[in-house]
Amino acid sequence: MMNINDIKAQLVRQATIFTTGGIRPTHGLLESWIGFVGWSLPEEQRPKEFQPLATLFIKEQPFVPESLQSIELLTVFIHEEIFQHLIEDDLSRFFDIRAYTSLEGLVQRNWQHDHIRAFPLTPKLIVNDYPAWDGGGIPCDVEDEILRLENDEELDYFDDIVEEIYAVHKIGGYPAFCQSGHDFGEDYPFVLQIASDEKAYFNIVDNGNFYFFFNPILKEWRVHCDFY
């Protein structure tokens, strides 16, 4: 049998979350962005019918999930027609995700989303990320213990276990699902979340999020969307 502290210890994860704006942009290496892609290899061009969504430096972040640790930079482009397809389980065909294992040889770009207000992102380590109850990530045996404590001791999952759900731009941790969870199996762990961002004028239907899952062996991505 498990108590509340046992459950919290088994579920808690670290993550790097991002605050939008609030700093003077440098456009230098290691500066992440929303609404802007600032780096590529010389031979790479902006993909047609895609908009620049994010520049996310993985190198030197306070926390990086294991499956991303060989990557130093991710740039993300989003297809202009994606909002007509959000109910599809896997949206990866509507994203062009470029993963760089080295920062050597990159050239600076000025690719900005036509409608998102571009901002630099400030990273921050959190050590208290927990899964939403129906968002996936809770092992079956732990879920059974939570249900037992709810019945026997009137435990409330969100009051007694979860400290905060981080529905923000995030690397690692858990997806901040607001409806029943969706995952792509153990071979595709959740690694990244791009959230609706009021400051950047970026809204995914109604404060939704994009969730990115990555298979480090196949180098393949899966993307899911959820919104209120």
C-alpha cells in the first residue's frame, strides 16, 4: 500500500518551462523563441506553406529528457492549414521539425510567423510537474492506489498530490492535457509542449496545447493537440 508521499515521489518529474518575453532579445545562440526561427544550415530554406513556430535550444537547458539529450537545437515550423485538421490523432505531417545534434555551421535567419508576435523565451527549471489525472503518465498500480485513497481517506488528487499543472511551453515533464490522455506508446515518450500564448497572440482554438512525442531510435516525431 502507498501513501500520498509515496505516490508523489513516484509521479513527480522535472521539466524546463519557458516564460515568454520579459528580456531584451539578443538573437544569439542558445536563445529560444516562440513565433520565430533564427537558425538553420546554409542549404536549408524556409519550408513552403509552413510558418516558423519556435526555436528551442536544448543545449544547456536546466532539464532535458533522456530521448532529447543528443540534440542541441530544435526548430519547429507549422503548416498553415493545421487548424483544419486538429481532431486527427497524429498531426506530425503538419509540422516540419528540424533537429540539430551540433551548433557548428549554423547560419542566422530571420524567419518570423506572419501572425504570431515573436518573443524570446526564458527557461526555468521546475521539479514538481505531475500528470493531469486523465492525461496519461500514471502507472496502473499507482492509479489504483490513488483510487483507494480517494475512497478510504477522501484524498483529492489535485488538492493532495498535484502541486501545479504547467500548461506552458515546456521541455520534459508531463503533457498538460485537459481531456482524456493520448500517447503513442513507450517508444514515443512525451518530450515537448508548445502552448497557447496570450502574449504572443497564439491561441490553439481555446487555450490548447501541442504535444510532441519523439522516438530517438527512429528519429520520428508524433504530435497531438488538445484544447478546452
